[in-house]
Amino acid sequence: MALLKKLRGAKKEALENEKPAVVKTHLRNMIIVPEMVGSIVGVYNGKVFNSVEVKPEMIGHHLGEFSICYKPVKHGRPGIGATHSSRFIPLK
């Protein structure tokens, strides 16, 4: 559990009123345990590390649930031929 050791170290080195340093990881399948609450974890999504501040409500969830790894689809206008009736619409 090297990640937990690094999180403990980051919490110790942080000043009393400051947030701990970000600890980067690729472990998207790691389950959040109570010891991790208050830490900041950089979770890799395949492109960048997304900072996730661990809160008590997150206990029992996976780290990857809080770092989305795909771009949500935004549908635009339908194009020519998208529907059956678009055959009768002139191009210009």
C-alpha cells in the first residue's frame, strides 16, 4: 500500500491550516478508505491527473469514479440523411 504511505507522509508534512500536497496515482480501482479522508489524490484518467479531494462521503467508492476518463457526448444538429424524411429537403 505505497499510496497510503505517501498520503500519510503528505499529511504529516502539510502545515496545520494548509491542504496536503497532491499525491499522483494510476490506481483508479483503489477503494477509498477512512484513512484517506482529507487527502488530495491526483488520479490519472489516461491523459492528465485530475485532483480529487477525498471527503467522508466517498468512502467505499473507487478513485476512478471521481476522475472521468472520457469526454461526454454533446450531440449537435442532425445532418443530411439522418432521418428518412430528409430525402425531400433540398441541399441548398
